[in-house]
Amino acid sequence: MTTATTPTPTTGIRLRRVVLMVVLSIVVYAAFALWGDVHKIGIGLGRFRWWTFGAALGLAFGNYVLRFFKWQFYLARLDVRDVGVVDSFLTFLSGFALTVSPGKVGEIFKSIVLLETHGVPIERTAPIVVADRLSDVLGIAVLIAIGSIGFRGGLVPAALGAAFVLALVVVVSSRRASRRVIAFVSSLPGPFRKIGPRLDAAYDSLALLVSPKNLVLPTLLSTAAWLLECLALAVILRGFAADVPVTLCTFFYATSTLAGAASGSPGGIGVTEAGLREQMTTMGHVDAATSTAAMMLVRFATLWFAVALGFAAIAAIKRRYPHLLKS
């Protein structure tokens, strides 16, 4: 095993960003609570069956396990085989600490960890972030289609979303189209001129990961993984004795998650919450106070649970590799 001494960005800025996002989330959730009537939310939480929140945490953790299998699949395809399962799992979880970074680009932190602990070049593994997001979008599109069964007219947005995703796959899978995009980026002024060569160096790995034969299993894993978080929403609503079909819960969670990701908002904060609450109220016929409380709980069980696990994983892996992130 080799280690690298290549300088990496300090974690201070990242930590401050996460703290800022936590504060922003508190403000957002407080606004939603005021909108949904704090008193009624308090009454609803008093009657809430809290074991369902524990079940939601378990379902969210199941999501992470399935996505870890996907991470292992990608590493194997890139022939990165000298990373032990424990190190790999901690590295995978560590990326969740930066879930609230814009567009989740902070998850490239996993590549930094592999560089410093096992000497794996960043250019080799960074494309996993892009491939991972692509398979997630494909999986969520499948769930939106499944969830649309719960109401009339839902197949139209599902079909449009699927068409967009397929077009994206075609572009990324095409070497000619991708090289043209990279050449265009390289021709731009400023920092883009430096990014271009890095994209070119990473493209071979990305092209391998998004080839049709390497998209099937990750997409199936993504579909199953995100379905677990859709079920987490359904379980929490059951905790409030709200009778909402699982298909509708799947549609609510999948569309809100996709909207949050597409917005570029860190962790989808604000956009995902608004989408969940609005759809539960208007389409699920859940009262405003209950939908607000359910939205908050499912976000704590998924987003903020993941962030907490990410920081715990960083602490654990630093105990194994004390030199990590000291440069």
C-alpha cells in the first residue's frame, strides 16, 4: 500500500459550508413550521408513533448499503482492487459529510480520501461521481414512472423525464460528443482552460463506467436504493395515521428528490422540502401541519442522518490513517 503527499484542499471551508447549510436548514424548516402551524405540528408529533421514525432510519441505511455495492462495482470496473472492504465502506460513507455541497460535487471527497490512503489518482476515480449521479437519475426516473401509476396523467412527465435521461446517456456514451464538449470547455477563458485537460484525462474512466453494459446493474441498485427512501416517507406518514398509497409516496419522494438535485441547491435544501410538502398536501390530501412534520422527519431520516454518518466515517478513517487531510 502506498500513500500520497499531494496537497489537498483544507476541510475548514467544507466544514463551515456544512454548518452554514445546517443553519440555513433550520431557517427553512422553521419557516415551513410557521406556515404549517407550529401548534398543530406539535400536537401531531405528540401523537406520532416514533418507532416508524426508527424504521425510516433503517430504510435510509439500507439505501446507503445498496449504493455502497454500486460503489464497489465501479471500483472493480476501474480495477481499483487493493482497498479493503472496511476502508472502502468508510470512504464511501465519508462522502455523505459533503452531501449538502452544491450538486453533491463535494462527494469527490471520496476520491481525495482514496488518494491519501491508497495512492489512487483522483482522475481515475472522480468519474465515479458522474456515473453514480447518472445511475441515480435513471433509477429515480424509473421510480417516478412506477409512482405515476397512482394518479391519472402521471405518465406524461415520467415519459418526458425518461426521454431527457436517455438523451443524456447517449451524449455521455458518445466519445465524439463528449470530446467536443471537453474541447469547448478547454477553449473557454479563465479556470475552464485548466479544467479541460483534467476532464480529458478522466474521460476514459467515465466512458467505461457509463457504457451500456456498466449501467444496468448500477441503475437497478439505484432504483432499489431510492425505493427504500420512498418507503421511509410512506412509513413516517403511517406514523401520523395518514393513509397515503405507497405509489403516491414513491412519486412524491422521487420527483422532489430529482427537483432538488436539478436545482443545484446544496442537498436540495428548500426545493425538496417544498416539493414534498406541496405534493403531500395537494395530491395526498394530508393536512398542512402533518405534511410539514412528515417532511421534516423524512429529511432528518435521510439527508441529515447521512451527513452525520459521513462525519462519523471521517473520524473513523482518520483513526486508521492519522495523516489523512493534514496537508
